[in-house]
Amino acid sequence: MDQDRKGAEATRLSPTLLVSIHDVSPLTLEDCRHALDLAASAGLPPRALTLLVIPCHDDRAPLDENATTCDWLRALEAQGAHLVMHGYTHRMEGRSLSPRGIFWAHGFARGQAEFFRTNARETRERIGKGKAILRRAGLESATTDFVPPAWLLSAEARDVVQEQGFAWHEEIGGIVTDKGLRAQRLVGWGSLNAVEACATRFWAALQVRRTMADTRLAIHPADMRRPRTVASIRATLRTLMARSTPSNYQEFLRRPPTVGLGHPDQRDRPPG
């Protein structure tokens, strides 16, 4: 009994690994299946995963009209995976030519930061349409939390997201809750070109050498098309899982923040 209590206490105090599979839609289903297989090969069961679901990818792939994708998602949800609304189309309309826009919306996000330029009306409309599609798809649970594409929001979009009643939303600086930011460390890969892929593999290798802390690890469908990136993800998962406890976002956020052991109780707003 004492040994069981010690084991539970060690799990509670160890840093958490939060693995998410991004951009799930009918357009990316096969790559998402490969990402799921990669996570499983590293020892991550569906209940330790968070899947970010796009309701109408590129404004041409309504999720509720694709039974194969819906069935796959419902089966994973039944196994404990956490589903989250990931924008509406995942595509930014227009261009942002400010220095901040050039760096974040076009350099970092490559035009995929859907809510980087939206005003309050546009944001409400997109969120409303996205929720309706998810409900028609039988994925009501995915409407309770929100992750904007590229983790970016305009000031007006942030205000709307906060008024929508989501339990939490995620920005590049961390998971935003009513108790402050959680899991501020982020490891992810870019696979749109060879330079980006190489740079983000290097970044991931640096991150796993740091003192452990709650860490968000983001896998994108495009990563599955680059063998070196797949190898980097596999090696990063192996290293982090040996030093932390995997969990989906929902289960992680049910626990109070743990101060110490790489878990700063931060209450700052994310950049934006």
C-alpha cells in the first residue's frame, strides 16, 4: 500500500507531457493516422492524446459530411482521446503587412493563422459555424475547448474566445485557464520546407536537454511526410516519456498547478 502511494505521488509530482495531433480533418486523415501510429509506437495510448479538429478545412471539407473521419474520431474519443476545436477553416484571409504580421502570420504561421486578423464579428461567426459542424458530426465534446490555428489571436478574437465559455484555450505562450498559464514549454516541428524542417528538428533537440517542465508537444500531419522529422519526433517522445508523465489536456487541467519541479505557477498573459 505504501509503495502504491509513493508511486501515485511520484506521478503527481513529475512533469507532464502533453502530446497533441494538429489539423485533423478529412484532408489530412491518412497523415493523422500515421501520427497516431507513431505516438502508439512510442507507448502513448489514445487516452494520453489530444486531437485538434478542423471543422471545415480550407473552407472545402466540412467534417460532418465525411463519415470516415467522424467514425475515426468517435472511436478515438471512446478510447479516452480528448478532442478540441481547432479554428474553423485553418486559413487566414488576406495579408498582414505590419512587422508583427510579417513575422508571425506569414513567417511563422505561413498564412494559416486564421484568427490573427479577425475582428469580433468574424471571430464569433467562425466559432459559431465550427461548433455547428462539430455538433452535426456527433462531436459535441470538441466544442468545449479551443485552439486557434498557429496558436495566434488578434486582440478582438481573444476577447471573443474568452467570452465564449470555453473551459480553456491555447496560445503560443501556454494553455490559458482561469487560473493563469499552464504548460508554457512548447516543442513542435515545421515541415513546409527543408530549411524549416531542419531548424525545428534542431530546436526539438535543444528542448529535450533542458530541465524538465510540463511540455506541450505538437505533431502536424505534414511532419509525417519527412522521414528525418518522424525520426526526430520519435526520439523526442522517447526522451520525454522517460522523464515525464503523458496526459491529454483535459486530464492535465483537472489537476492543480504544481509549484516546483519545473512547474512554475505562472499567471502572465501570453504574447499577442
